[in-house]
Amino acid sequence: ALAAAALVELRPRVQQLALGDGERLVRRAALHGLARAGDRPTLERAARRDPSPAVRALAEALARPAPPPSPPTWAAVNLVDYDGAPVAGAACRLQLPDGRVKVATSGARGGVREERVPPGELDVELVDPPEAHEP
């Protein structure tokens, strides 16, 4: 609460520094503070009016909305035998859509999960099928 109150009191002074201080470094620091505070109108004004091309570029970059975070991607595979029973402890090779190859071992319920998988088709190959589950 204290930081929010201080921001309300200091914002006009920081805006003044961002838009009119004679030192480029002071203007840049003020712009960073205003970006953290979400003051897009002042950032946009600085992007149009600052005499320094570097400060204008910074203000323009800070005024752009941040891209939405990319959703986490993952892949899950359940390994089962011909009777539908889970295959635990089976090694399998996963070829990811970007060409990377990962080796994983199925858990007690036959499940394999790989994090950070790019979108696309995933190829799964059993490396050494457990003897108890061979047909």
C-alpha cells in the first residue's frame, strides 16, 4: 500500500523527468519506472517527442504490450499391451516434431510424459519391450 501511495505522489515528477530532463540516461531510467507502473500514455508521448533516437526507440519498445505467454506444451503416452494392460518400465523413444529424440521409461501405470514439446506430430517407438508383455 505504501509503494502504491508513493507511486501516486511521484508519478508526476517521474513523468516530468521522462519527458523533459536534459540527460538522456535520466530520461531512460524514468521511462523504465513508468513502464513498470503501466504508464503507456507517457511512454507513447516520449516515443513521439524525445530528441534522442535511442530514447524514442526505448519508449516505443516499452509502450508495446507484452506478448501473451505461450501455453505450456507437453505430450503424454500410455503404453499398453495387446490386452490393454499398462506396460510399466518400458523404454521408449520419442521423436519430437522439431527432430529431437528423447528416451523415456513408462511409469507403473504405463504412462510417459514429456514437457516442453513443440506443436506437431510425435513419433513413439518401443525400444526394448518387456518380455512379459510380448505377444
